[in-house]
Amino acid sequence: MADISASPEGLPGAKSSLYAQSDRTRRRNAAETRFKYYGMGAVAIGVIALVCLLTSILSNGLSSFQQTFLRVEIFLDPAVVDPQGNRDPEEMAKVFTFGYQPLIKGSLEAQAQELAAGPAPEITPQLLAGMVSSAAPADLRDFVLANPDRVGETVEFNFLANARIDQYLKGRVTRESAALDSRVDVAQLNAADELVAIGQMQKRFNWDFIFGPDASENRPEAAGIGVALIGSAYMMLIVLVIAVPIGVGASIYLEEFAKKNWLTDIIEVNISNLAAVPSIVFGILGLAVFINFMHLPISSPLVGGLVLTLMTLPTIIIATRAALKSIPPSIRDAALGVGASKMQAVFHHVLPLAMPGILTGTIIGLAQALGETAPLLLIGMVAFVREYPDSILDPAVGLPVQVYNFTNRADPAFVERASGAIIVLLVFLVIMNLVAIILRRRFERRW
Amino acid sequence: MALSYFVILLLALSAAGYVMGRRKALAAAGGDSRGLHSLLSFYGWNVALAAFLTGIVILALWALFGSTLAGSMSWLGGVAALVAAAGAFAVAYGAIAPDYRARNSVEAKVKGILIFCSSVAILTTLGIVLSMLFETGHFFSQYSWSHFFFGTEWTPRFSGNSELGMLPLLWGTLYVSLIALCVSVPIGLFAAIYLSEYATPGIRAVAKPAIEVLAGIPTIVYGLFALITVGPLLRDYFAGPLGIGDSSRSVMTAGLVMGIMLIPFVSSLSDDIINAVPQSLRDGSYGLGATRSETIKQVVVPAALPGIVGAVLLAASRAIGETMIVVLGAGAAAQLSLNPFDAMTTITVKIVSQLTGDTDFASPETLVAFALGITLFVLTLCLNILALYIVRKYREQYE
Amino acid sequence: MDDMRIVERQLDQQELKIKADNVQVYYGTSHAIKDVSVEIEDKTVTAFIGPSGCGKSTFLRCLNRMNDTIDICRVEGQILLDGENIYDKKVDPVQLRAKVGMVFQKPNPFPKSIYDNVAYGPRIHGLAKNKAELDEIVEKSLRRGAIWDEVKDRLDAPGTGLSGGQQQRLCIARAVATEPEVLLMDEPCSALDPIATAQVEELIDELRSNYSVVIVTHSMQQAARVSQKTAFFHLGNLVEFGETGQIFTNPVDSRTESYITGRIG
């Protein structure tokens, strides 16, 4: 330590005033500011991406909750809808949808002539007929079968306008695009404007989008997500009933009872890996085991629910174990100290205290399962299903799969439907996450 | 379904077991339950559980394998289950005596249930591996493995004679993932650094949840976003005018959107890892007159590097296994191209398309999906194990 | 204890290095430092003693504005370093901390090589023009830190692989490398064993010839061994400040006496 007594060498600027920033400090501070802006930029990009995503979905989808209807007075001719004349719905059901077409055609013609004579001189019967959805006869038939007593009356009926007219009134079909489209022409758009002006045609809230069944390729205006909602509800029920007990049971064993040995190690590694396995692999598993091996019905919510159960299980186990881990050992010691068995200590004391955490984890797992699409595609849930499923064994679709179905169809009007279905899905997810947050806030305990 | 009736019968039998077990125990103790070894209800539970567990295990086995063994006689398993349950009932009922350790017996059974619950995870993995291996075996008996792994042509035909080379799919997968990581890693990392080291509590309270919301959005939503917004935007304002692509579905579309999806994933993992770096290291650096950014770049990030690498690997595994975004955003054309504005396809897209088509299930065109599936599984598994190992080693370093 | 040595210790009249006037520190709403004024001399070891939570570490961290890194901390009053107020708006804490180095309670070497640990400060402040100069600074600093002989053959080994005492001397060498004028030490020996403590204390005494050293310690014996001036803090107040010998043998304030004799603490 020879040079220990040597005084510090005067460096250039070492004795300089603190009040003056050296060039180097200025450069370093500039770098500091730049770095900070990079960080702000990154956060901003994330937030902007979220805003764009939501804006895109909302702007495309919100309008799907509204639908354009054409108000038409229609005489429910008993000779057509009830040839037997006894008002028996079973007898009346023998008249097929096709049989209602002339009825509608006739009333549309009458309506067109009336309009042409009065407020809207340009309306022709052909124009009007071309503006009504091809789902109209089916809708009318459903109405008649549900209200047989109104046969013979003239009723005011709201027919769905077809998708092009609807999209035009929502601003998505323009005159330029209509000119290139074989399924609509500009005269119809003009007529639609006139009908709107006189109140004959209007947009209304469309419950059928939320609760109605899907519709075929060329009638997007009639498509709904009702079947998908029921399918998703069934699947969530199955996940809840199967995944939660198994997940909680597994967590209790691993956290409270399992001895530290190679088997437990394998289970632990296995669970953390399962949590990161791509979801589509669970779909392959479901196809191979539940459908090909166990011969459970294809496209059924049962199989969907089982696949989602296996997929969510790791999430629930990880959350539950964290909840159990946060309960201090003193609680267990206290119970053991008064002579409770280990099992009693866990079930009487630890588990109730861990409940809020377990519930939160469960809800998050359910939310994840609700939004999952890929595995369901592989077990046949992409099928076109119009019948409401009565049990978990009937064919159904899930909400996210319904979105995928909509996107696969050629008609651009389905984009609106897909976005609308996503809005419904997101509403459910927001509610679930809010519940989870509230639970956590309300019951969170600091030990 | 006949099975559910048997389950109801079994439940009824167990309920009867509970009542009768209780009653016999009480009688055996001469009407005073304090004379028993365990609480009275344990004697009831013991009988009920003995009957129910025996029955349900046999029913479950029957549901799994019965249809292959006995064909149409579906009631056989149910009857066998009920008979066995009744036997177990009788044994447990017979054992009741004042000094019988009913609580220990019940707890052993409950523990058995818990062990079964934890083994479901193992069974799932086994199921995944075995089912895919089995079908992949079928596939390779019909199609050469070297053509599959090293083939550069992917042209499945309904008529047979398909070329099922995996390389174009693997290339598409890796290309999309690479773009996704190029987007998400810098943004996620910088966002995490900003939020944990710079942001005021007010900004953090808004920005952090906003970014985390991105993680809760289902992938189908991102897929739709790619399909209806990002894809057309890239085509009309970027690729189109530059003349480098005319498809709205492209590697770039899928990669960008997937990158957005992964931002919260990378940022929350990095956040954890950066917060695990001890404050004393930061203090040491500030004490020497380092600025915040110098401290982060030269002390915090190097110290957190292993953890960050682990996080990136986990994100990569996510990107490789992601399905809906590429199904809707990347396209279906299997090709080996370098242009990111070309439509390309990935392993996951082809798994979906091969398994949702109407082809014969035993044909190589369908079975190839299982071979793709196991490739995907092995790929992601290796990444996950490596990542978890690195992250765990990293955590131990600062504990 | 060699208390006798203190009394005989030669005290040169030194020039003033740091002058604190009416310093107040608040953590959120709690008033952590109450109206402290103190004068710290150059080429002197000044010890801050007092029971835990008395504010001695907080006050130390004010001297190089380390408290700036804590959001809720607010400092009032003024602290002059060579006559310049370090809390002035024009002062960049980054430049200040190069002049006022700090050594912490727990040895905190960066997870880098020994060489890079010491070179870190010179690199960020741009003190070396080239590699040779940097080598020279590193060697000189390690010698000042009295650890050169132990590590000269393994400068590439990670700093975290050293023993606790070596780590702390490495941290001192790291602080010295930026050519500071003042060295702040926050209980530098509390995490060390007695032998390592003795080595570090010896080093502190040697450092006195070049720097103004301020050391916070909860060990009165340590303060008596290494310091020439001692300040006693209690509940955020500076109770007594004076020559170490006087504080330990003939305290003015009854609280100081109670603390020294072990009645409060």
C-alpha cells in the first residue's frame, strides 16, 4: 500500500463547481431522457394497441345489436296458413316455410303500390321484395305458429331488411360498392332512404342477435349467437363442476400432504409445463381420447367442457396453491395444537381462509376457458348448429367458435356479426374479471 | 344415458351407508357417542365412502374401456359396480365397533381422492403423449418420416399421393414467431422497465392494468383484429404501394398482432424478474453517481438477464403454439418465402385444417395432424423446460 | 477497548468540507430529521452514532442526495459542499455523487467481475481516456481499498465470489475509484465478522489521509476506534456533536451520557 498516502490526482474538472454541468453530464442526462422516452413509448404503444383493438371491435360490432326492419301490414290469410281451418298449431305446421312466400309477396306488392301512390313514388314491388330478408317467410311462420289466434287478421309485421340494405343504413355499403354488387342495386338504396324518411323502415334493438340461432351463409341479417351462448354456458358449467374440485383437491394434496420426493417433483414440473402447452394440443387430446377412444358424441358441450377442464386445470391448481401457501403455518399449528388431525386442520381452517384466493383463481381460469377457441375447432364444434342444445350431449358451438364461424363466411356482413359476438364475449369476460377483482379486494388479508 | 342412473343408484346406496353406519356405531357404543374412538359422523362417512368409491372406480373404468370389451351390453359395468359397492358397504359396515378408528379410515380414503386429483395432471400429459404417438405411428406407417421432416413441399390432395413435408410449415411458424418476438420483447421489456423504475404511481395505476388487459383478451379477438383491421391496413398502406405483397393475410400481419398479444406476457414476466434484483445493487450504482438508465442498462438488466432470457423463451413457446391469430391472420399457403408480406402458414393452422376437413380419418392427410401435433408439443415442451429451469436458477440466485 | 488512545489523539485543525444548516427531512408526513446543523471537516473521520431509527442513516443519505431515489422523501434546509448548496436546482445529483461516494451496510458488489466492479464508476464518469489508464485507476483503487494483493491474480473472477470482508473492501475500492472528496459509509461493518471488521476499520483510518469520511455506526466502540469527531443522534435530533474523546469521556447532554453508558439504545 505504497501509494495510499498520495493525494488524489486533480482530474480535469474534479474541483469544478457543482453548479456547472459538465459536458459529459449533459450528454449522460440526455441519454437518460432518451431512455425514459423509449420506456414511455413502449407503454404508449401497448396502450394504443389496446385502444385500437377495442375501437376496431366496437366500431365494427356495436351496430350488430341494431337491425333494420321493414314494417309491412300483412293479412294472415287462413286459406294459406291454415288450410284445415281448425287453428291447430300441429296442423298448421304442415304448411312449410315455402308456403308463406306468396303471402309475403302479395302484401309487399300491396304495400309498394300504396307507397308509390303516396309518399314514395319511386317504390316498385320488385324493389321492395328485393329488400326483404330471405329469412322473412320463416319468421312469419314462427309468428303464426306461436299466435294461431291471430290468423285471419291483418297484422303489422316487422320483416328483417336484407343485409345489404341494413349495412347501407349503417354506413358500411356505399353507392360505389353497391354498384359492383350483384345482390343490391342503387335504386334499392334510394328506396331504402325514402322508406326510412317516412318511418316505414327503421333500426331497432335486435334481441334475436343475442338469443337467436345462427343463420345460413346468405342471410347474415338473421344470424344470432343464442346457440353459442348456451353451448358456452354448458361448457363453463362442466369446467366449474369438474375442474374446481379436482384442481382444489390436487392443490391441497401437493401443498399440504405430499412429501418431497421424485414423484411430487414430477407432478410439479408436469403442472407448470401443462400450463404452457399450446391449447390446440388439448384439442388433439380431446379428439383422440374422448371422441375416437371413448366415443363420446362429437360437437357436444360435454367433450368441449372436458377438454377445457383439462386445459384450465393447471391455472386453477397454480392459483389455489398460491392461495394455500399464503395462509401462515401458525393457523395450522393452532389447529394441530388443540388435537385436530392434519386433515381437519386443512379442511376446517386452511381451506376456508384460502377460499377468496381459490375463487379468484377459479374465475380467472373460467375466463380463460370461455375465450378459448382452438381446441374446440378440433372436436367438431365448428359445425353449423341451428338447434338449441337440450343437454350436454347435443351438438352445440361455443361463443368464440361462433366468431370463427362468422369470419369464415364470404358475406362481408358477417364481419359485423363476428365483432358483435366478440363484444358479448368481452362483456362476459369483463364481468368475470371484475368479480375476481372485487373478491380479491374485499377478502384480501395481509398476514 | 344409462351411466347416470347407475351413478344415482350408487349415491343412494352411499347415503344409506352413511345413515346405517352412524346408527350401528351409536348402538355399539351403547347410545353414548363419547364411547367411540372417532366422531359419530366418521363412522357414517366411512361406510358411505367405501361404497361410493368402489362403485365409481368401476364405473369409470367401464366408461373408459367397457365399450371396447363388451360392446352392446352397456348395463353390465353398472351392475358390476353396484355389486362391488354393496360388497364394500358390507365390509365397512361389518367393521364398525367402538374402538374402530373410523376417522383414520375416512382420512385415508380422502387422501386417496386427493392423490387421484393430483394425478389427473400426469394422466393428461400421458394422454397427450400416448394418443399422439399412437396416431403418429399410424401416419409413419403410411408416409415416410424423412419426407415428413425434411420435405419442402406441402400439397395435400384428397385423391392421395400428397406431399406432406413439414419444413414450409415450420418455417412459417418460426418466421411469424420471430416477428412477434421482435415486436413484443423490446416493447414489453421497455414497458416493464418504465413502469417499475420511472413511472409515477398515477401513471402506473392506469398503464399497468391497461397493458394487463391485453393479456386477458381471447386470441380469437386478436385474430379478428388481424383479419379485419391490421391485414387490410398493411396491404393498402404498406405492402401494396411498395409492391411487395397483395395479400391481407401475411406473416407480417400475424406476427404484428401476435407481438401485441405477447407484450403483457413479456412485460409482466420481466417486471417480476426486474423486481427480484435487490435494491442494494441499485443503491450501489446510484451511490457511484450513475443515472437511472445507466443503472438499468449496466447493473439491473445484466443481473436480470437469465430471467429475461427465460421469459423470452416462454414467450417464444407461446408464439409457436398460438393458433387463432395465425389461422385468421397468416393465411393457408404453405411456402418457403422470405417476404414477410407473403401469406404463409404454420403448424397450428395445418393441424386445424387437416382435422376439420371432411377427409377419411385413417388417411395420411388427416393423420399428419398428429405428427404435426407431436412436433409442436416437443418443440414447446423443450422451450418451456429450458425456460422454467433458467428462471428457477435465476430466482435461487437472489433468494 | 483502548479509550485512552482517543484522548491522546492528535487533532489537526482541518478545513471545512460539508456544512449542513437546519436540515429537515420528511418521509411522507413523518418528520425524520429535525433541524440538524453540523460541520464536517476534510481529512477527518466523523462518526454518526445513536439508537436505531434515530435518523443517522437518513441524514447520511442526504449528504449525497441518495434520498432523491425515494419518492416520498422531502429535504429542507441547505447542505453546503465546499460552499455550494448541493440541493440547489442547478446541481445534478449524478455529478454530486461522483464527489461524494458511498459505501453501504451490506456489501453489494455487482454481479460482474472484480475489475468491472471497480471500473464501473470511472467508465460512467468517463475518467479514463484509454484501457491503460483504466487499468491504472482500477489498480490504484484496489490498492487504496487494501484488497489489491488478494485479488490481483483474479480480476476477472466475479465480485460476488469474494468473502464478506473482501466484498466490502471491494465496494470501498469501487467508491474510491471515482475520485470522490467525501466518502459516506453506512454501517459498513455491520454485516462482517470481527476480523473483517478490524481490516475495514484499519482501512478507514488510512482513507482519512485523502478523504473526508463520514461513517454511521451503531457500535460505540467502533466510533471510538475510528473517528475524530462524533455526532450523537436521537429521535431525529442532533443531540451532541464534538470531538470523539470528549463525547465518550465527558458528554455534555444527559441523553448522550445515558446512551454511552448503555441506559438507552
